Amino acid sequence: MKTKNIIYLFAFLSLITTNSFAQWEWQNPKPQGNDILHSYFLDEYNGWAVGNYGACIKTSDGGETWEHIQMPINNNLASVHFLDSSIGFVGDWEGNLLKTTDGGNNWSIQHIDDYADIYVFFINQNYGWLLSSGFATATYKIYRTSNGGANWQSYLINTTHIMNDLFFVDSSKGFVAGGFGDIYMTTDGGISWSQINSPTSEFLYKIKFKNPLDGFIVGSSGTLLQTTDGGYNWQSRYLGQNWLWDISFLNESKGIIVGNDFNIFITSDGGTTWMNKTFSSIWALRASNYLNETDIIVFGEKGNIYKSTNNGNNWDSKVSGDRNTIADIIFIDYKTGYTVGNAGTILKTTNRGKSWNKLNPLTNESLHSISFSDNLHGWIVGANSVLLKSINGGQNWQLDTIPDSYDLTSVFFINNNVGWVAGKYNKILKSTDGGETWITQQINISQSITIKSLSIIDENIGYACGIYEAYYPPKSFILKTTNGGNNWDVIKTENSYFNSTFFHNSLNGWVVGQTQDRTLHTTDGGINWITVDIGGGNDIFFSNNQNGIIVANYSLGSDILITGDGGETWSLQPRVTDRSLYSAYGYLNGLWATGYNGTILFNDKLIITDVIDSNNYKERPNNYNILQNYPNPFNPSTKIKFTIAPPNLPGGEAFVTLKVYDVLGREVATLVNEEKPPGSYEVEFDGSNLPSGVYFYRLKAGNYSQVKKMVLLR
């Protein structure tokens, strides 16, 4: 699976702060990929939506575009409500209430209850309520404010069943509903509550009144309850058999209900009849808003956002980015990277992941692994013997197959000629001509196996890990070669499921797996292995002996772990998502974790301590500087060295220009005109087409500018 060559080295922060999760950004899909659970619109243009693992997004153009908001916590967020464009509240699943006074850019946190879901509802700028539904402690409370949330008073609801929503029709009368069909009503602003006779025992999830008399509640198994007398009596009916999660009304006539399997029901007669507007999808919709007479927006699992501008007859996705599962990722320079995944998907970035563009697919087969030997020569392997090769940095790819191979899971090239591929049915193959021809190598295992990962040190020494087929409980192995793969010998077997191996030299290596949460470490070339008690993972990547990252799948919590001391200790990052993560990568001061549903997560809040690169990126300087050219005078060429210091944010880029002028101030050459990361650089100026004389060169980077003089003497 993971077979990346280290082109750049990076280092992690030695101390992982408690809010470091906030620095993980969604590069794909956008605005983000976690489930959305609740939404709120002030008007037809301005809205917010919240969901799992701190998901929070906002729009100011009616949902056409969305901005991802970094929250100060990564708990699941249950509800959102804004009083105006600045003041808003969010409740989470851990008993916290978050408040913003600047539209969501900054948040304060108030702890309300332990182990409770917090649901927020306001009827105006002053009067609001919180439902604290503490399923773990079986305590259910209402908190009431009459001054816009400055102070809250609490009142108990006498129930043992979980409550899922609240709604107030005015400052006195309100409702809560939840498990086993329970409905409670208050007529004194939430101080006391009485249970209302309910016609159902289904779980109830969302309450909505379109006026003080006409109200609706939706719930499990297609349950729809309706009242026409202000909530004293309820009648039930069913819209299909799927869970219904949300109901929203624009006015007395128009409303929408959403639920599992993308169920969408629209009414234009106040809820007397509901038209099924479901379209093809397998995911649940959890929130909805009728924006105006024609426009509707719905939210759901996997971060899905859809908008209709014709009352639900047609729907357009407002989420950008490919959603195929990503199996591997690599960067070939500071800005240029690739991912490979399901259905022949190759994504490319030329701006360090700010945007990822899908290349025209050459195959529909799943692609599993990518390797570059330098910034020009790359290879990709996948299912059914697929091999793709590029000799121009990925601008073009040539499709081929490898004879006598099956599903290929891993590729690793150590230079432009020598490389290995591996996969199912005991296959490891070697090429010495850049992938034109392949020779099957000897694996000293008689049973049927699948190679999951290769890690090659040089032309002689390499390692591999994988699983035995048809074993339960699963059984795994680690292989080693010391003769370029002529023989691969088993150096370890155990009842586990090894996914990935990474060796940063011939002695020091790691293996991670998922069964029994296994992470193994060797410092003697695989003779001895110790179990590191941190769980397991899908992939492991190290930049050097000290700095490493592990990512895991859903069954292991979608965890991301980081070490800065060679694996002596590992820091578990606060959870960012529950999407399975299959691939990890680090380049300079950036980290990437990729996986299910096209997930690409990025973190650049790191510190560089050691960098190796053939493009003259030597080290991270502390200031800007440009040196005198050498030689000077020169004929006809000379070299100019300069350094770019980090801007205000660590790891950021600066836009750099280096231009040459004659004595009249006329520009005669542009040597640099692009964003560059912090580092030391060297460029060559060729004056072959210029006359002898004095010339000036000027470096500009951010607010820095400096000019030096040079002499061309023929």
C-alpha cells in the first residue's frame, strides 16, 4: 500500500497542544466531509450548519458557496441558532454551549452539563432555551434565558427517556419530544412540564410549528405526527418506513421533510399532502431549510449539501471535490502532489492542496499505490495488473499492464530504473528498466498470501508485509530480502492483519496493522520486534528516525497519531473525522491524511528541522537576504543566492520576484516570479544576449525589497 520515497524531510511540533485538531483542514471534499446534523438560516442568504467532529460551515449567498469554520472543539455539534448575523449559539454532545459574537469567527465555551446533548432554540433576541438531554446520566433539563443568553436558569423534565428536540411557539408555550414517542409541553416558559398523550411509541427527532396551532413532529419508521390544536392532541401517519430526521416550513403552505436514504418530501398545502422528491443516493439527510418560494437546501451524511431552485424537482450538489476513496498520496515538490484511488481516480494539486483536480481517467480499475523516483518519473499500480507510468512529472500517464500479476497493492522505485511491485497471490515483481519489463521474484511461503506494503532501502535490502489468505483469525507476515529480491524470506509471522511497513534505513523500521491493534518496531533489521502500545493503523510514514505519523480506519477510530521522538511516545490527535484513513504523508512542514469518501486532511502547523532537496532548498532561514552574485564581474552567466524567511504564519509561503534591470531602469529579465516556501535558493542569470555594462537585480518578498549591482564584462 504505502511505498513513498522521501524527497523532503519534515519535523513535527515537539509539543502537541490541546487544540491542535483545529489545525487540520479539509482539502477535499470542500467545504468539509463530516456528517451535518443541524442547520439554521437567518434569512434566504445567511445560514450556518453544524455536525460531527466540530463540523461548522456558513454561507452568505443562499448556500451557493460555503466557508468551513474552525471550531475550538471537535465534539459532535448537535444544534445551531443565530440571533442576528453576529450573535449565535451552538450546542454539542458533551454538555457544552458555544457562543459567537462575530458571526462564527471566534467562539467562547460554557459547560452546561456532563454527558449531555445540548439543543438550542430562541424565539427572539431575548428569550431562548437549551434542552440538555443526558442519556448517560438519565437527567433531562431545560435551561431558560430572558436576556439573550447572558444568564440561564435550569428546570428538570421528569422523564427517563432521551429527549431529541425542543420548540417554543412563544415565551410561555413549548414542547420537547424524544424516545418512545414521548411528548412534553410547558405553558410557563419551561419551568414545569406535563406529558402529552402520544399516538406512537416511535422515536421522535424534530418538532416544528408553522403557527401557534399547527405543528408537526417527525421520527423513526416514517412517523409523522400532526396537531391542529396547539399540541394538546396529535394524530399520526407514515411517510414510508425510513427514519425522518428534520422538518422545516417556509410559511403556512410550503414545507419539507428529510430522512434516511435521501428521503425528501415536499408539501405546498400546509402539510395535508406530501410529495416524494427523493433522488438517487444511499445517504441520510439530516437537516433542511426552505429559503424562499422556490429555493430549498438540504444537508446530510458525508458532508452532503444539495440545493434546489425549483421546489425540489431538481437538485445540485454544493460540495466540491471527488468523492472516491483515496488509497495513496505523494508530493513530488513543494506544490505538486498526487492521490490515487477507486475507479481509476487520480487527483493532482499544483498549489499544495488548496485545490485538487481530477485527471482524465485511463482506467476504471481501483488504483492502490503511487511512487516517484524523482520529480519526473512516477508509477501507479492497481487492480487487475494495472500499471501507469509518467516521465514528465505526472503531466501525462501511459497505461499498461504487468504480465503474470493480479491485483497490485504496492509499488516502490528507488531510482528511474529499479523498482518493485507487489500484490495478491504471492506476487513480488522487479523491474530494472523503468517498468518496461518485469521478473517474478521468489517468496519463500507456500500458502496463498497478499503483499500489502513494500519498503525498499536500496538495490539489495527491502521489506514487505501482508496477510495469509483464508485464515481466521487473520495471520500476517513480514518479509525481508538482502539480495535485491532474488529471495524473500519470512522474518516474522503472527495472528494479526498487517497493513503497512516503513523502514527509514536498513535497521530501523515499523509495521502497523488493524487486528489486535498492532504496531511493531525493530531497530536491528527485523531480527527482534517490540510491540508499541498505541493501537494499530492503516498506514505509517516517517520522515526520519524521529518524526512519524500513523493513520487508522474507522474500526480503529480514524485516529491520527504523531511522534517526534522516534516512537518513544505518540500523541493521539483529537479526532477530526470518522472517515477511514488509508494513507499518510509528510512533506516539508505539511502533513496529509487521506481516505474514504475522498477525504484529504491537511496540517501545516509544524516546524522544519532538516530538509533535503535537489532544488536548492537548503534550510529554513530566520530572515530575508540576497547575496552578491558570483562571479562578478561575469561573462556571460552568474549565480545569485537568496533566502526567504517564514512569513507571520509558520509554514506559509511568500510571493517572490527577482528581476534584473539595466542602468536606465528597464527590466531585462525575470528570474523568479512565484510563491516560494521559506528556504535558501540559487538561480542563474545568463547575459549572453545583453551588452556589457552595469545591471541591477532586485529581490522582493512580502514587504522586503533589496537591490544589488553586478557587472557584465565581455
